[in-house]
Amino acid sequence: MKNLTLENLTRVCGGVYFGKADAMNREITSITTDSRKVEEGCLFVPIVGERVDAHKFIPDVMAKGALVTLSERSLDDVDFPYILVESTLQAVKDIAEFYLEQLQIPVVGITGSVGKTSTKEVIASVLKEKYRTLKTQGNFNNELGLPLTVFRLRDEDEIAVLEMGISTFGEMSRLAKVAKPETCVITNIGTCHLENLGDRDGVLKAKTEVFAFLKQNGHIILNGDDDKLSTVKEYHGICPVFFGLDEKHPVYADNIVSRGLKGTACRIHLEGDVFEVMVPMPGRHMVYNALAAAAVGRIYGLTNEEIRRGIESLEAISGRFKMIETEKYLIVDDCYNANPMSMKASLDVLQDGSGRRVAILGDMGELGENEIALHEEVGAHAAQCRIDVCICVGELCRHMAEKAMAENPSLTVIYEQDRESLLKHLDTYVKTGDTILVKASHFMKFEEVVKALEAM
């Protein structure tokens, strides 16, 4: 890994090196926090977690061929090199910041309340039409996951698309200090993590901390249809490029036609250019994601045809509105996470399903003091949608169920106290030919519901 010698590692993370001096100029081959994924010549970073302190794996890791390990405590009478640091988590961020600087490649940083991952996927799908592109995998968008994503970069990579997720003030600053994006995309400002951020103004303040770490002459791309983001005028001379469905924006879409669960056709206007595209995932929110990708593609010199091809080659990932066809059902696996904005958007898309349209919805977390009202808000929205069955699961979803029943007595509403109870009765709630949406916050573990439906 470029310039990641033991000497530089020690200096960058403010550590103290213990070991043979002649090893100081050796370069590590990779970095891991997982003792099961040790490679010859790697750096091991033992993280102290809530349940496991990975320091206990150090002897085994070094025996397997790791070149060096970090440690938060002195290691007596060992015959392998290690770097003593105050915090391994802080050290891994410091090393990632240094490593990214060595590679000198542009970074597109993506944040927002809803749609970060799907927007990241579309942007990466577009950029790969011209560049060797690395993107965030899974939920590696936090203070440990972001550095681990950076460490996957190699000299041959030409651009990085990094997702940044936060839940409190200051967290974005710590992430952006590592990423230092050349281009920043913010999808929207919603009602998530309100227990720490207070209200949507707090969310806006926390998300826009990223601006302070933009590269000089960088780019800001914002959803101009979002009432909070539309108030951003400029940051240190950088004027935002707005996208949306209003023709006043330099990047906008019109002629939007739903193709049901197959996707959405639209016409994109990109700073004077116009082209047709088929977004291969359903929902108007995916049009917004495609617009963000088009704006990024233009910044990095892609042609209209390359942008169109990149959008149309997008593939769904597990838990993010992935369509699963079984012999009995069409399952819409959207169970990775949820908040009121994304829950309502998914319900809107479900209306285009064939057969009975069944929503299996679970609790949404981290909504703060208004959590009951926000669950009721989703219940009211479900009552207005053209769906046939709404199954609400969890303590908070009781309020969702009650609101849906009160707003639309003709809608079949079923309430289950928890996931285990749902799974016992699930086969009695669904029928062959149903289109079934499965959505909840990650802690609800609704991937088990998806697996149960697939097995039926």
C-alpha cells in the first residue's frame, strides 16, 4: 500500500514503535480489523468493541503472518513489531486520511437522510463507464467503515465514491476529514436521528459539516426540491449545483413515466443537454438519484450516452428495494433500514405492484421525542395508498396500525407485537400472487422475514 511503511504508520497515528529498526521501511500489504482475514504482510488493527476486545487476537494474528499490529496497551516480551497508540479507532482514521492523500484521486462524498446508498450505487454505476471506480460496500459508512473502505483503494483506482452516514453533531466532520471530498452530494434532509439532532434544521447543520473539508475548487451537488437544502446559497465561493423536478434547476427531469416495478422512464435535462433514460428501479425517488448521478457524471467529463448507459446498468443490492421473484410472490426486499420519508416512498412504489399489494412494516428507530407521531404519519400515508394489506410489527408500529385503521377502515390492517410473532403467522397473511414490501429499521432484522417468504 502506497507509502504505508511502518515508519510512516507510526508517525501518522502519533504512536510509538516497538520492534526491529530494520523493519521500519517495510510497506504493509493490507489493513484489517478482522482477525479471520489476516494476510501475509498486513497491519492488524484491534478494535475495542462493546462485546469483544480484539487485542486478545494479536498473538494469533501475528503468528499467521501479519507484519505489524497496533495496540492500545504495552505488549511485554513479544518478538513481533507493534505500534502503541492511544486509540486504535482514531489511529485507523489518521492512517486512512494519510493513505488517501498519497493516492491523489478524486473522492465523491455522499450523504443525506434518505437514499444515500441508492444514490451512491447510481453514481458509481455512471462513473465506471469511464473510470476504474471504488465504492462503499454495505454499511461501511461510519467512522470505522469509511477508513476500511479507503484501505480497499489501490494505485490503479481512478475515483472513489464514499458514503457518509451520521447520527450526531461532529460525526460528519470526523468522516469528512478522512474523505476530503472533491465533490459532495446531499440527497435530502429528513426526519432521522432526531434523538441527537433535534429537528430538520439540526440535520441540515450536521450534514453540511462536510463543506468545511471540501477540496479547493470542489463541487457541491444538492437536491433543489428539498426545502432545507434549497436554502444553501454558497460555501466559500462554491455555488451548489441543484437537481430536482423543477425546470429552474440546471439538472432536472420531466416526462416521468412509471413502468411499474420495472422502473421509471424520464427525460433528463443536464445543463442544456437533453436525453431519455430508463431508471431500472421503481419510484420517483430513483429519478432524483439518477439526476444526482448525471450531475456528477458531467463534472467528471462523461458524455450523455455514458451517463445514460451507467444509469440503465444499475443493479439492485440486497435490502435496498431488491425484487425477488419466487414461485408464489414478488418480494420487494427493502428491509435494510427505514425512516418516515423512505417508508412513505416505498409505500408509493408498492401501489404499482400486481396482485394483492401487501406491506410488512416494522419499527423505525432513532426518531427522538416525536417517534409516535412519525409512526402515525406513516400509518396515515399507508391508509391513503392503493394497497390491500398493511401488516405493522413492533411496539412503535402499534401506533402506525391504529392510525391506518382509523384513516381507512376498508384497508386490511394487521398488528403483530414482534418479528417472532409475525413469523409464526406469516403464511396465513400472504397469498400466491401477492406483491409484498418488507421494510423496517435495521435493528428489526427483517431480513429474516424476507428469508421466510422466499422459503414458502
